[in-house]
Amino acid sequence: DAGVTQSPTHLIKTRGQQVTLRCSPKSGHDTVSWYQQALGQGPQFIFQYYEEEERQRGNFPDRFSGHQFPNYSSELNVNALLLGDSALYLCASSLAGKQFFGPGTRLTVL
Amino acid sequence: QKEVEQNSGPLSVPEGAIASLNCTYSDRGSQSFFWYRQYSGKSPELIMSIYSNGDKEDGRFTAQLNKASQYVSLLIRDSQPSDSATYLCAGGEGRISNFGNEKLTFGTGTRLTIIP
């Protein structure tokens, strides 16, 4: 049973650029959540998708947007990148109450 | 703002001893709590979940929840060097309509080092 997968593993962008991160949930998991983890901090909730709709959103600006596809996979888009967007971006899929994280995408904004 | 607080450590424990990790939360509505282990450079790995007051045991791990005191803890018995990691405490938002898939609020994590 494949776990949560994310791509790419690492990404380097410059300020002002746009980025798209991808996530495939565990088999059978229908809910995908995205988190941002800055160095030395705990993950912070960005938003959650279920049935192709954004169900919940954390305190992140509209520059952060997402999408969920019919196969439950998901994308996170960040526009107008800032230096402060440098972080580990984690995708978690869930079913029956437990969230399992993927390996993450390390985003560096220069 | 709903918060989850942890002692950032580092916490050093001799091999074979009991490691005790603590966490407090501010949202009285939270119904679900989780402990994740995160090795350096890796993503968080779920090790325990707890929803009811009391203790829950799984192998060498015991999670404890006290909703009246808004306190969650994790005990690791017979600590091993491989237990050295950062331990993240997380609380669910507490929306009954979304129970089990709520957004999680994480603490900053406690760095645990097991000394051989």
C-alpha cells in the first residue's frame, strides 16, 4: 500500500515567482490537508480539501490556493512568492480520523 | 488564538529510562489529540492518537489525556537511541461535524535525545 507521495522533493524559486506542489494521498483516503512547516516550528494548517472542495482554511493569504482532483490527488499553488514562504510543505491524507503525512516538498525562495 | 504549547527542550534521557513529554492546549472544544515523531529532515510520523480521558498504551508508548486540565502527555518506556527525534503534539479543532478530519494545531515540538 503506497503511502502519501509528494512532488517535487526540493524546489528553488525567486521572489515573485509562482509554484505548484503536488500530492497523492494514501489509497482510499479522500481528504487532503496542506501544512507549512518553517524551520524549528510545528506544521501550520493551510487548507483542507474534500470532494474537490476547500473545506477549511487556515490563516494564510489568498496567494495560497489549491485544488483537489476526482482521484483525490491535490495541488498547492503559491503566487508572488516571498522570502518568508521558504519552508517544508507537507501534505497529509486522512480517513477515519488520522492524518498521515507525505515526505514533504522543501521550497527555498531566493 | 487556539494554541498548543510544548516545552521545546532539548530533553535528554538515558537509554532504557522513561521519557516524558508534555503538552497543554487552549481550545476546550478539541476532541482529538495526536503525537507525531519527526526525525531531522523528515516529515512527521503519527505514533499515537487519543480521544478520551485517561491512558492509551501502544507498545512502549503511552498517551495520557486530561481534558479538565487541558493536558496531554506521551511516555516512552525503555527509551532507545532510535527514539531520538522531535515529538510534535497536535490537537484537532473540535468541530463535531468534521470529527476525525479537523485541521490540526501543532505545538513547536520537543527535541528528545536518548543518551546511550
